[in-house]
Amino acid sequence: MKRKFLRLFLAIVIVSLPVFALEIDVWLTGLTNEQLRIVSEVTENDFTSKTGINVNFMVFTVSDTETKLLLAAASGEGPDIAGSGPLFLPELGLRGALIDLSTLPDFDEIYSRANPRLYRSLQYQGLTFGIPHDSTITTAYIRDDIFASLGLSAPKTWLEVKQILPKLQAQGSSMLMQFRLTEILYADVNMFMWQRGADDYTPDLSRSGYDSPECIEAFKEYLEFYTLYKIPSEIPALQGFIDGSLAMVFQYSTFHQNLMNAAPQILGKWSLAQVPGTETAGRLDRTANAGGQAIGIFANSTKKAEAWEFIKWFTSDPIQVTIANRIINEIPGSFYMPANRAAIMMMDMDKETLTLFCDALEEGSRSIYGLVAPRNRRRYLQMAVQRCILQGEDPEKSIRQAANEHNAEIEKKQIEYDRFIKKLLEAK
């Protein structure tokens, strides 16, 4: 009798072990504690209850993420799923720390959920190291009352912006680029580049694109707003927009919720528009910078199948909508926007606003990933801009210097990454 009971007990324990042991570690970036609470609750109530897979979340600040993930990759003790700003994931992936997701089942369906241009910063030579799980898009915020008082309407092109700026400045107002003179100003420069058909790299990613004629012209036009039109680089966007010293600012979609909650005194006095564009061959190109976070799977994970199930669940329309609506409704001033139109349009917000975000996102883009670490490429452009604005250097000379620095680093990285890339492509 005792032996039969022991066998029964052991059978129950063995059957139960996978249930108790089935858990994955997920590291995310940039969520607040309140946002993480919501993500955790949704995960436990839906994903865990349906699959039996427990999820242990950790969240890092944007500034800490790269260091944490590099240490995890070096030690071989990373999480199952890693979240980051998108440009960093391929850097880990090419070194073998993340897997190529395109080899996994149902990849095409998961891939199709987001704008293909959001994957420019997540892929290299057909290898895909991350899936977008949220998004944001640069749009124009306009003080309609100030514009109307001067008989102005929202500009559709940068030429129109140049025409209205003197009128705004004569009344003590101006406009603000999104990233001013910070290291992230590359995103502002990219906007001008893309609208002229230029890019950070040549199409084959073997050389810098900074010295192309289109890029040089885009760089000059961007700089003119600081050197010729003297737009500010220090005014905080929210404060300046509220007090009217900024009649037009370019910001991510999160700025909308900031205004709705922090500036009731100007409700009805401002509106949204897509960023101004550049006319080329009779077509108005309004490509803007799209941001957001992405998630990939660590190569040393022993639970890749479970990790992929979580990614498929987490990026699905119903879950993205649930998370977005709870964050908006439960945390005043907070915002979470999914990476695809279907989910965005189901959010608990004004449909006209959501439609504009979707239209802008579909025309938006992310920086393309090349072998040069994003932090280096950002520095080349930041230094080029600052040399022109602060030291009066010739724009063409400055951007060509950035191209030379970029090319030198590309050549080094091609040698450094060669064996990694060959190994990954052979395994594909």
C-alpha cells in the first residue's frame, strides 16, 4: 500500500514539475512602475492563465539598457526575452546574443502586424532580431490661436515653414525641432534626409550616405533653421508651447497626452498635423521619425518556444489594445501606442487624432541598421551639427567629415563582424 502511494505521489510530482518550472524572464525598457503593473496584470490574467507560463519582468531605463544587455550577453546569463530601443538589438544579434526570429513558426504573420519600415532598425541582410511592441511618431503640434491671429495656416512644406517663421518671430514666437542639439538630433536630421531620398548608408550598407548630394542638401536645409532663422535650441517644448513662445513644435505622440492633462488652459487652441514635407518630382514626402521599443529572444535561452509564444501574444491586436487603453485610462498623462493601425484605431481616444497618428506612422520610418554602433553614428551627426552652429563651419565640409568618420568605422566593423555574419547567414 505504501509503495503504491509512493508511486502515485512521485507521478503527481513529475507531472507537476513542468507546471511549476515553466517561467520566462522578460526585460523591458522605458516603462514606468505603473505601466509595468498594468503589463504584469494583463500578462498574468491572460497569458499565464491560458498557457501556464509565468513571466518575470524587469524594467530598465533607456540609459541603462545597453549596459545591462551587454553584460548579460557577455556573461551568458541573459533573460529569455530582451527589450530595447530597436537599433541596439541587431548589434546584439550579429554577435550571436539574440536569435534570428525569421526562422520561427508564424514569423510572416507576426512581421506583418507592423509597418515594414519599423523593421529597418531591427534587421541586417534579411536577419531579424526584434519585433516592435509599441510605436510613436513625430507629428507637428500647432498653436492655432497664434497662427490664426497672423492669418497663417498649418504649413505642409518646409518652404512654407520658412515663409511663416519671420512672422511668428516678429510676434515673439517660434518653432522647435524635436531633439534640439542633443545626441538624438540624428532623428531630426534623418527626417530631412529621408524626404529627399537620402539615408545614413548607401543601399548596400557598405558606405556612408552622408556625402550623397541629397544628404548634403538635406543637412544644409536642416541647419538653416538654426543658423539663418535662429530657432531656439533650449526652450522646453511643453513650457514654450503653453506660454506661446513656441507656436509650432515637433514631438512624439506622447506629447498629446501631456498637453491634454497638463495644459487645460489651451485646450481648443492647438491642433495636430503631419510634419511638413519636401516636394520631389511632384510628390510631397512627409516621412517622419518613428520611435518605439522592440523585443527579441536571447540565444542562450532554454525556453525559446515559450518566449516566442509570449512575443506572439504580447504583440497581438487585442493585447496591445488592452494594454494601451489601461495605460491611458489609469495613468493620467501616460501614453502607449501599438505598432499597427488596426490596434491603434481601437484605442479609447478621439478617432480623428488616432487616424492622424496612423497616417503619419504609415509614412514614418526608423533609422536603418548598419554595422556601426548607433551611439557612434549619433555622435558623428551631433558633432557635425554643433561644428556648424557653434563654430560657423561650412555645412558641406562638416557633413563630409562625418561621412569620412562613418566610412572609417564601417570598414573596421565589416572586418570585425565578418565571421559572425557568415555564421548567421549559413545557419539561416
